[in-house]
Amino acid sequence: MHGGGGPGSGHGPDSAGPFYESASQLTKLRESARRDRTWEVTAVPLPAALNDDPDARPVVLMAATRDVVLAVDVVDRLSGEPEAVAEALLGILRRAMEQGRTRPRRVTSHHPEVARALAALLADSGPEVCSIETRDRTYGPARGLIADMMGGDLWPPMSTPATWGAWDLRDEALRELFSAAAAFYRDRPWRSIPDGAALDVRFPDGAAWGGSVMGNAGEVFGLSLYQDPAELLEVYDYLDPAEAFDRMKGRVVSLMFEAADELPRPMRRELGRKGWEVADPTAYPVLNAINTPGGGVSLADLERLTEALRAIPRWIEGTEPPDGGAEVTRLGGPDAAFFHPTLRPAGPRGSGARPGDFLALPEEHSDSDADQGGPGLGEPDTYGPIPGDPSDALVAAAAHARLLVQDFAAELDRSGLGHETVRSHALNVSALLRFLLEVRGIPVGGISEGDLREFLHDWHPRHFDDGLTVARRMPVSLKRFFRYLEREEDLQLPWAGPILEDRGYIRLRMDSCPGSDPDDPRVSEWRLEVMDELERRLLRPDLGGYDELSVEGGVSRRINLTRQLERSWVVWRDELIEEGVDDPLELVADLVQRQSAWELSVGIETPAASVP
């Protein structure tokens, strides 16, 4: 093997002549080179260190046709920058042309950024260069070569250098990474994020990577970033994650925490010299990379990893990202086919909670109501205002809501937040309270898990009118507001946290909303996902028999009865769970039975209720 020269590459450990062993092999090589004019070049890391050089990071360089390997080399170090990898590949390409006694028409490379850099180097006199999604001509030879050298099938290969210096990254960038990693470890985000929860990390340049926080299971601690978020979801979906990694096309950059005595001795000495920040003797950062150019890490990817380490704890705390900071949300949304009832009570809600409360509309104007042609039951958010003087309870609830918004905004203002930030939080809270009062017909103390889900996933995406920037702050606004309610109103909402943390789904609902008109078939279909979810979670009663129900007294009475049933259903659900009902089918049967008894008690006759 020959050691390839040029910037970004070092000389290989073996430089004793060509790798072919006979004249017949050389003849076959040259025939293949002339027959197949598309050649592939690649740089694959060796998952090993060189004992005599702790700063080495060995990489295999290879050029191949569909039939044979034209040239191969092992270099002892290679920068992770695409330009450096391209220069090293240019060297192996020239060796292949020399040994093959011909030139290719086209050269392919696995990484688009490397292909662009190589094309620039060959712009004046070279062949066409293009990128391919996966290795084609070099996959089998590279995998086989690594298996032969390492004594086992180690794929996808990773670099495992004995020092941080082997990554060829600037000290200042590494200092920033260590600082961010130490803060990340001290915050212990894995206590709030379960293993298997995929995150969407969006960077200021528009790039969206998948994020996986490890540590909830108490075994491996760290953070992995996936260039293709869909591939992160595939890792979770496969019974054997190794199969998902074998199929992977995008790159993965990870930082893991290890104990000091598990590090290579040269790395321990290096870290002692550098003095980089470490949170704990068991939390020394270790860098891994999969599918990166040459197995290295570029400065750009290192900076993304550093920013993600800072952004995820901010997201958990509900802190606004600074200018230039990454935005974190949950990746993807729930699949309705896999919903199961949450068989736990709502928990202690505090003295401010009145989950059975609802605001009854005045019924003395039922004739006028009927003239308005209101909607059928089951569509409580599409009706217009009911004429007539509102009741004292409505007036009191509205006045209380206004005071809550004013006091909450005043508290934010005293905390030092900017005027526009305070304004956006106040607008978002006002939207929630308006939904509770006007649509669900409840005071703030009556809010349930179903109300919050319907607001975030259905009503708000169709009705926000204060701009997209304000709308996307809704989860942070409500997280702040619910902390305020717990402190000032003694209202505890133990189910709200996980709902608000699922920002990826909240954003997906907003981005996918086809419009606000409930009569639009596209909107109706879009809304069904949320209605189905609420029913599967047993957060919404069966209203199937109410669509054509004629209740004497007009629209106001129908709305009041629906609100009473919806509020009662939430209370019944928690009562049954607290009584020890833990079988979903039994819980559904008991709830339907209670609903039927309630309907008889208020003089309603409906068809036999179906199971949600």
C-alpha cells in the first residue's frame, strides 16, 4: 500500500509497493478500468488506533470500478473537513489512473460536500464528479477490507482515536464543546427525556437534525445528532438497531460520557494538559462519528453538536432560544393507531381546580337561539355568539380571566423580559382563556387534559391571528402560565408537561393545518386525527348519537347539556381509575354505563352508545 500525500493526509503505515500480487491481476485491473468508465472513490475510517502514534486516526482510501479495486491506501491521519477529504481522494484517484493506464469519464463519492470539493479540484482537466446516496462500487471491498484487518465485521466503521488531537479540530472549538457538554451533564436532561424520544433540532441556517438523548435507562449517557431525522426514527423502529445503522445514508455525530479510567491513557494526559471543563470524573466527553467524510468531524458539525448540547436543556426549561440559537421540538407526532387510555387519575389538582364546572348559557332566549341556526352537538367550536344577556357566572369568569392575563404579564415584565416577548406570552395566554370560555364553556380551573390537547392540536392552529412567531411560542407561554397558576391559584396540572414538551407534534399540527373553515372537507379530515386521539385516550365522551338529536329548548340547551356531559365524563374517568379500574375495556364499559344513566336523568333518549 502507498501512503497518499497532500494536505489533510499523512503517510500510511505500509508503503511497500502496489497492492496487486501478479501480472494477471494487473491485466484484469486495467481491463476493468477501460471497460467501466465510472469510478468510485471513498475514505473509510479504521476503527483502531496506532500504538506508536496516539494522535493518529487511520483511514482507508479506495478507488474502484464495479469489478475491481483500482487503488487502495491507508493514511494515518485525515481532517474531517470536506476539502481535506477531497484532496486525499484526489491522490488515490491519480494513483488509480496511473495503475489503470486510463482515465474515468465520471467519478462518484458518497458525500455531496466532498463531491463538490473534488469537482472543484478537477474542474480544469478532470472527469465529471457527482455524489451518490450510498457506496456502490466500494461498499463490498471496504467492508471486507476492514473485516480482514480488524478480525470482525465492524460496520458502519467509526474512528476511535486515542486523543482529541487526532480529530484535527481547533482548541477553541473543543473548549466550547467541553463547556457545553459539562453544562449538559449537570442539567441531566435524560431525567426528562426518555430513551427512544426523538427530538427535532433546527439550526439557524435552516438545517434540521434528529436528536437522541441517552441516559434515561441509566446505562449510556450522551447525545447523538442524526443528519437525517427519519433515520433516527428508523433506529427506534428496528428490532435490531444495527440493521438500521447498516442501511444508514446520513451522518451521525455523537458525544458520550465516560469515566476517566475508561479513557485511553494518552487522552487522559491530553485533557490534563488542556484543562478543558469536565462536570464529573465519570463524565469525560468522547466523540463518535458515523458516515461522516473519512470518519472525521468537521468544524461545522462540531459547532452543531455544541449548540444542540446547549439548546436541549433550554427547551426542557422552557427558555427562549437566543438569537442564533437552535430550536428544539419533539420529532413527529403520535400515531392514533397506537393510542391507549392513560389509566391514571389526573392527580392532585389543588384547591383552584373545578374540573366539573362549566359555564351554562342563558336559556331564556332559546327562541332567538333557534333562529340563529346553531350547529349540532359535537361541533361546539363552530357556533357564533348566543344573543342575550350573559349570566353572572359568565361575567365573573371573563373578569377573572382578564385579571389573570394582566397579573401574569406584569410578573413577566418585572422579570426583565423584553416588551415584545411579554406581549407574545400575554397574547397566547389570552387565546387559551378565550378558547376555554367561549368554546369549551369552562373557567380556567375546569381545564382538563382533553381541553389542552384540543386547544393545541386543533383549535389554535385554525384560529391564531397574531402572527406565526407569536403562535410558535405557545408551548413556552403556557408552560410559564401554568407555573404561575400553580403558584398564584393553587391549580396543578400534572398532565400538562408532557403535552407541552411534544413541540414537534404541536408544530406539525400548525404547519399541516389546511385552513380555518370547518365545512372544508380538508379541514374536517385534518381535525379527525385529534378527535380520534381524544376518544382513544377516553378524554371525550361518545357523541355519535347526538348529531341529529332534537332537544326541546333550542341551541342553548343542547350546548349546555353537551358541556355538562363532557365535564362529567372527565370526572367519572378519574373517579373510576382512582377506584382501581385498570382494564381499558372495563373502564370504557363503566363510562358508557354512566353516560347512559346521565342521559336518562336529564331526559335524553339516544341510540345505544358505542364504545369510543
